[in-house]
Amino acid sequence: MQMEIANQMQAEEALRDRERELSLLVDMVPSHLWRLTPEGEPTFFNRRMTDFLGLDVPDTDKPGMSRLDVLISTVLHPQDAVEFGETLRNSLATGVPFSLKYRLRRTDGLYRWMSSRAEPLRDHTGRIVQWYGLCHDIDDLVTAQEALHDRERELSLLVDMVPSNLWRLTPQGETTLVNKRMADFLGMDLDDTQQLAVVFDTIFHPDDAGEVEAVLGSCLRTGERFSMKYRLRRSDGVYRWMSGRAEPLRDEDGNIVQWFGLCHDIDDQMHAEDALRRAYDKLAQATQAASLAELSASIAHEVNQPLAAIVANSHACYRWLSATPPNVERAKITAERITRDANSAADVVSRVRALFRRTPHARSPEDVNRLTSEVCQLMVDEAAAKNVRIRTELAPDLPSVALDRVQIQQVLVNLIRNGVEAIEAADDSQHVLQILSCFDGPDAVRIEVRDDGTGFKDAERVFEPFFTTKPHGMGMGLAICRSIIESHGGRLWMANNEMRGATVAFKLPLAASETP
Ligand code: ADP
């Protein structure tokens, strides 16, 4: 009997230990635990919950109100109270587990987001005897998520506002996103991702589509960055030139997960370059025409042939007339030949003059710096192709000079080209061509083209027509330049630089003067 009592006490002690342990556990759980009657009346809050709320179950006793209503009206955020009440009452009525996110007021008055669940406990007949609830603080998570959403919204706004077209591709090349600007350009619905895949097959200019497909395909295979110019069809059907680029985004193992592309409209720029190229061609034509005019002077030697014939025929004529008897008939024929040859000599002269007249002397006041810059711009590609950079140092506030634009442009083109070729031919050049403008005394401006090329090897002969040291040179450039500058009342000269290379310079008087 004593043994039995001892055993029972031991068992009760063990039970109490277990109960203490359980109650400790319930209080230590880092979440809120609560218990409700089947009608929804709170009967227990764990320590953590009472600490958080600053109230315990007995504090919810108020005359004329259920505990649940007191709880709802005191600790739930006013905006969540109704939903909380309805959802919980629905669970109580139907037995469906309760699950909801809501804001709960902490004892310091601050509301924090909670994620809560409650499940019913049933007896063996299936009747609900209790509800047990668990609720944990997700406020930090919600705040972080909100910040993330804000950032996402901000980023997506940024993507849409970027003044360029943006797009995203899968590693297989399927378009999955375009920004608003691009959607507007293509005239499509931003959210219609199905349309995206279809549209991208039809937006490239038919002449470019094949190449784009080939280049992009190869980039997608190799992971190399994509960069290309192509025409895209705008919503109004007009094709515009774009400069497109795309880069792969890789995961930490180096696998491509996305491609991001950017393309911007370079249509206006392409047209400007076209216009520049046309202007350049025109200039080249003008240069050629001027060379021809100059060359035509050399064909004046044709004049020598009829002159020689005239001299020979005059002698013959003299002999026929001096013969005894004079042979008048033969003399007449010879005199006719003289007339014919004299006419053909005159023809040659007028042909040459006509050629010269083709260069009009249209003088207008021009900004020499602007003219120089324009020519430099025209020549920049040609120079770059030979790895030469053109650097200008133009004196500000130079007055305008009355000149023939095309001719002076032609001079500059010639000098720049010569400089670039001299640099190209030298071994130790810095590959920079300098162009300076400045006053030359009070009433003239000077332009200098300075290179660090080979320098002049035979300086005295460079103005001789057809003198050239280049395999395909014509040897007329400097002679033409000098005659153009002199026809403007100016002077052109050149000198080897002290260290390396040469400088060719010309000056133009400010007062318009013209020599025929
Ligand atoms: P081309 O360029 O057709 O040879 P040019 O009359 O312009 O005809 O030039 C004649 C020659 O003068 C060139 O062949 C070259 O030997 C020399 N020359 C011209 N400019 C330079 C320069 N900047 N540096 C060195 N030599 C030059």
C-alpha cells in the first residue's frame, strides 16, 4: 500500500514536471499561442503574447461585450478588424482552419504585421472542444517585401523612362520583355508577351533581317556580345536605323540566364553622315575638275603642233612664191593649210580657256574656322582609316574672309591628305595631324597644316606640275593649291619642322582681293 502511494506520488510528480516543462515550452515558443472556446472566447495567451499585447485574458473581460469583441476592438488595426472578425467567425461556424495576415497593436502602440493560423481540436465524436491558434510576427518580412516592391516599381519606371529601347531575351533568343519606349515605337501592347514573340519576327527591315538573325544567332551560341546597326519598323511603317547591342547575364556557374539589349535610334545621325558623304563626293568631284582644269594647261602643248606646221607651211609657201615662175597654185594651197593650222591652234586655246572658265570665282565672306572644321570633319574618317588623328587649334574671333568656299576646301583637303600620307609613310610618327588658324599680321589670317611625317625631301620641286614621290601621286596638288591661294591674293609656302615632319601654311588677306 505504501508502495502504491509512493508510486502514485512519483507519477504525480512526474506529471507536474511534465506540465511545468510544457508550460515553459509554451511560454518560450518564439510565437504567439492562444486558445479559444468553440464560441471564440479567448481562454489562454502565452507569455510572449501577453508581453506583446500588454494584456492577458482577464483584461478582456468587459461588461456587456464578448472577450473576442474586446480583443478585436483593442488590439487589431482598425483597417483589419472587420476582416479578422468575419474570417474567425466563419471558421468558428464551419470548423475550417483560420488563416489570416493582419496588424496587431503592440503594448507600445505600434502595429506590427502578423501571420496567424488557428485549428480546431475535436473530441472523439468530432465536436469542436477548443481552438488553438499560432501567430507570428512577419512585420520585418512585410516591410522588406514592401521595400522590394517599391524598388521594383521604381526600377520598372526607370526602365520605361530610359530614353532608349530596352529588351530582354531568353538564352534561346525569345523576346520576353520590352520597355515602354520600345513598345510605343513598335506600336504594341506592353503586356502582351505573346505578341512580343510574333512581332520580333517582323520588325526588321527585309534587307537586314537575315543578317540580324545570323549575327544574333551566332552571339546566342557563343555568348559573345551583340552589336549591330539595322533598321526597325516603327508603328507607322517607317523604317529607322538603330544601333543595337546586347549582353548576356550569367549565373555564378557562367551559364547564360538572360540577354539584355539596348537599341537607340541613329536614323538622324545616319542621314547626316549620308549628307556628309555626299558633300565629300561633291568636293572630290570639284577637286578632280580643278585638276583637270590645271591639266588642260598642259595640253596647250597641242598648240605647238599646229604652230610647227604653220612655220613649215610658211617656209613652203615662201619657196613656191620665190620660184621662177612663182607657183601661185601651190602657194595658195599652202596658205590654206596655214589658215587651217592657225584655226586649230586657236581652237586648242579656246578649249583650254573654256575649261578654266568652269571654275567659278564665287567669293563670299566665310568663317575660316568653320570652313576648316567642316573639312576636318569630312576627312576624319579617311585619316582614321590610316590611324591618324586630326587635332585643331583654331584661334577664336577670326574675322570672316571673302573666299571661294569650294576652292579653299579643296586646298585644305589636299594639304590634309598630303599630311596624312606623309605620316603614314614615316616610321616614328605620333600619328597626329595638327591644324592651326591664327592672325597673320593685322590684315591676314593664316592656316597651318602640321604633320610629323617624312618631311619634304625635294622641297624646291614640289610646285612643279607632275612632281610626285608617291607611286600613285599625280603631282598636281600643291601646284593647284598654290594657284588657288594666289588667286585669292594670298600666299602658300611650306617648310620642314625642326624635329620631324613638315608644315604647309597659307595666308589669306582679310580685304577681298582677286587676281585673275
Ligand atoms: P601628290 O600628292 O599627288 O604627290 P602634291 O603636289 O600634292 O602631289 O605633292 C607633291 C609632293 O610633295 C609629294 O609627292 C610629296 O613628295 C611632297 N609632299 C607634299 N606634302 C608633303 C608633306 N606634308 N610632307 C612631306 N612631303 C610632302
